[in-house]
Amino acid sequence: LKYKKAELYIEEHVTYSYACKSCKKTDDNTNIITTKAPNSFLYKSMASHELLSHVINIKYQYAMPLYRQEAYFDMLGVSLSRQTLSNWIIGAANEFEIVYKVMKESLLKSHYIQADETTLTVVDSKGEDTKSKKYMWLYRTGESEHTIILYDYQRTRSSTCPKEFLKGFTGVLQTDGYQGYNSVENVKHIYCLAHIRRKYFDIVSKLEGEALLNSRAVIGFNFCEQLYKIEKELKEKYQGSDDFYKKRYEVRLEKSAPIIEEFIKYVDIELKNALPRSPLGQALEYSKKLLLGFREFLTDGSLEIDNNGAERAIKPFVIGRKNWLLCNTQKGAKASTILYSIAETAKSNDLNVEKYLTYLMDVLCNLDKKDTATLLKYMPWSKELPEELKLQNKNIHI
């Protein structure tokens, strides 16, 4: 199994200007014609679309900070400073903003959105770490037809953040138990079983022997396990079939609904005897707040039992954060919002991210008309994309 190192080389674009000497003799004017240079994604930049896509891809898909990229390109024989790479990324994000807006319009038209949020550190204008936490919010479509994943950088965890971002959305919103999401208007709000189960798991995972057998938390944990078992069996038996959602809706009403009712009764009874500040008391109180809202997932077979889709989608950002630790500027944080969104949406729609970014740059810098109807043809979920952009799964098995 051989490896061929990447190659960097200079491609020169030479344009010629032609003057008509005959024109000058007849009317004393010189007619000058200049050949047109290829359009560039970044104005007057030496970065080719292929190189720019590579820089974005290894930063946002493979979590390589710019200071490591500087060393990486030095190894390949070219000097690219962190500042140059940073300027490219912010410039690319500015050009891609129109794509982000179209993606957001499509997200808000969907019938089902999952949401989550995580923290990040952003350096303030004076070059000092800000004391208050900043937040990266995530919103993704829940339906399986095509996936849209959007990040949204905000300075706070205020309830106004999801309220403003999701303005105009009227479908189903699925989240964890954070109350800030309750401010979103005109939506049906459902909760996540994984967060409920986690409360009980944190208790039972620390117990052994008799303590485990006698723990009242095991009962709550087992209710969650029964519900997950039904979901697993449904996917194994019906996923991929045309009537999967219909079958899931019917089986949930038959098997899951009675378990949820018993779970609610268990919580009400146990709360009377549990110490409010004990781990079990807190788990029961958390369950009571969420179970009634969680039960809404029974009304539609296309809804998921938990919010794990959003948690998986935000994980690449969390992994990247461990490497680059902070964003140097507000501009950098906002650029990451756009580029993470496009890269993760492309990946979730089974595209080769780097090839797709190059293709998108080629398209955008040559498009005369950039309205929503035109741009939709080039979105990561579009069926009109070239076949070569899709992952081919031609892995070599050793």
C-alpha cells in the first residue's frame, strides 16, 4: 500500500491586452481589448479553489488548528502564515454567507428541527479572554430525506437566541431540558429521552450488588431501556421501507404509550418519598418536567425518541474546540459558524466535503444570478449535483 505526497505548485494566469493601430489612424482613438482572467472566489487572492477548500476541510473536518496548518504547509515546501490562512477562511466565510442564508431558509421550512448548544471562548477586542462564556448553537433537520445542519454563534445563552433564529418556524422542536428553548413561539415542543435516561444512569452506574438491586432508580432506568428496545426493533424490522413512519407510529401507540404512562405514574409516586436534593430526587424532578412533553413523540412516526441527532452534529465542533481552544476574534467565531454549517451539511448528505467546497466556489464565482431558486440547485442535498461529488465508498480492505 503506497502513499503519494500532496503537491503544491504555482499556476500562472497571463492576460494580454491588444491595441488596434488601424483605429488610431482613422479616428485618433485606440481600441484596446484585454483577455479575461479566470474568476476567483477570493478577490485578488493567490489561493486557488482547491487549496482554499483543503485549508477549510482540514480545519473544520479534521480539527487541525491554523498554527499546525502553518507547519503542515511548511513541510510541503510553501510558507503560509497563520494570518494569511485566517484571512482566507474569513474571506471564504463572507462569500459563503449567501449559501448559509439559503440553508437557513430551507431549515425553517422543514417540519421538524432538533437543537442543542455548547460553550466556546472568544478573545475580546483588547486581546484578552472574555470572562463570560460564549455559545455555539446548533439546529438540524430531523427528517431523513435530506439533512441541514446549521451553527449559530451567539454571545449568550439567552432564550432570545433560539427565539430569533427560529422565527418563522412552525413545526416540531426537539431539545434537552434547557428552559430557554421554551421561548420559541408557534412550535410543538418535544423533549429527549436520552437526557432523562442519563439522570438514572448516573445513579445506577455507581451502584453494585445489593445497593443496585434495591435502588429505586433502576426502575426509572429500565423504563427508558424498554422504550429504546422498541425503537431498536422498529429500525431493524422496518427501516428502509416506504411505510416506516406509519409502522413506527402504530407500534409506538401499541407498545411505547403504555410504558410511558407507567413511567409517569412511577415518577409521581416516588417523588412523594424521595429527598428533593438527592440524586434520585433530582432525577425524578427532571423526569416530571420533561415526560409530558416527551410523550408528544407518539403523535408522529417521523419524530425521534431523543435529541441525539443534534448532539452528534455538534460533536465535530466540540472535538475541534479541544484542539484550537478558543476563537481569536468575533469574526473568526462567525466564520466558523458558516463553514462548519456547510461542511457538516455536506458530510451528512454523503458528499466528499473538499470536492464539494471546490465545486461550490467554482459555481459561485461564475454565477450571474444568485437568488434562492438558483442557489438551491447547488445545495448539499440537491439531486442535481454531479455524481463525482458523492462519497464512492471504494475503500481498500487489507
